[in-house]
Amino acid sequence: MNQQTEKLELIEWLVKQSDSSVIERFQKLKGENFNSPDSEREMTPDERAFLYRIQFLEDRSSQEQDECRDFYEQYL
């Protein structure tokens, strides 16, 4: 499986999560990586892309999230 597919599967999984502890762990990870000015240089491009995607999904409205989930569910 290539990295792009793995990232999309992680995004799909994260969108479906309702367990607040899982989401809180990802938010903590994102916060730790985005709070340090040097952190982006320390992250790999794939890690940076994944964290930006998570941030993008968090900024979307619930309707947009539902539409995104519906789109990805067709591939499950």
C-alpha cells in the first residue's frame, strides 16, 4: 500500500471516530507539533501533510464533514 492510500485511510478512520480520547490524543499531537517554530523542519513532509489535513478537517463545518464521510464510505 502506498503512503497516499495510507494517509487517506487514516483520515477516513479519524473522521469516523466518536471516542473523544482518540480525538484528544490527535489534537495533543498536533498541538505539540505546531507550537514549536522549529517543529515543521523536524517533521517529515508526510507528517506535515497529515497534520495539515487534520487541521483542515477540524475547521470544516459538520455538514462538510458529513459530506466528506459519505464520499469516503463508498470505498469501504
